[in-house]
Amino acid sequence: MKIGIIADTHDNLININEAVKIFNSHKVNFVIHCGDFIAPFALNPFEMLKCDWVGVFGNNDGEKKGLLEKSEGRIKEPPYFLELGFRKIVVAHEFKDCQADIIAFGHTHEPKISKNSKMLINPGEAGGWVNGQPSLVILDLDNMQPELINF
């Protein structure tokens, strides 16, 4: 099973559309968003995903009610716990150490992937507003191989 991990899209519709294309071309089975969507209109490209998705609120998501309605309840309060491909995953905006196989988070706008007793994945910023390099991660849950994709 392959999952896509994205964060800090910050209303950049051009980059969000590109990320959706990347996820679809890699045939991911599920997408996780680690927060900072910003406004409900930024969810429109997610309707083109060929898989289901879930996300958490970030520190800049001011219009929570609109985001919750537009996402049909897919956006949760962090930390959010789920299980995919027999892996326990925690989704947060800011890093939160929890009992899990994978901790996915954003907020810093800097990509980070590390593995010790658990895998930590920060996909960086898909919005590209801070460091100018939009990125995301595709993770194969079967072999636990992450791929950082700059776009």
C-alpha cells in the first residue's frame, strides 16, 4: 500500500493541483495532509484524487468550520490516529511524539525523514511560500520506503 503525505499547502492552488497529479500518477491508495490548508477553496483539488484522504488542522487554519464542512469531516483535530496497511500512524501539524509506527507532521516547512524505533516524516511545504521548494512524500507501507518528491 502506498500513501501520500503532504503539509502546509497554504492556499497555493497551482501546487495543490500538481501534488494531486503526482499522487494520482504514483497510484497512491491514501493521502494524509498534516495541516495548514488555510481556506475551504483550497480543498477543491482534493476532489480530483483517485483515493480517499484525511488531514488535521494546522495553526493557520482559521476557517475551521468551513474546512470541516467542505472536507466532509475528513479534517480532524491533531493528533489523529489511524491504521493503514497494518501500520499505526499519527498525524499532527506540529511534531508530537506518540506510540506509533509512523509520525507524520508539518509546520516547519522543511522536509525531514528519519527512522529509528519509528519513522518520522515531515513532507516539507507543498505551498512553496517559505523556502520556494514545494515537496511531498510517497511512502510504501509494505517495505517502509519513503520517497521525497520536490516539484
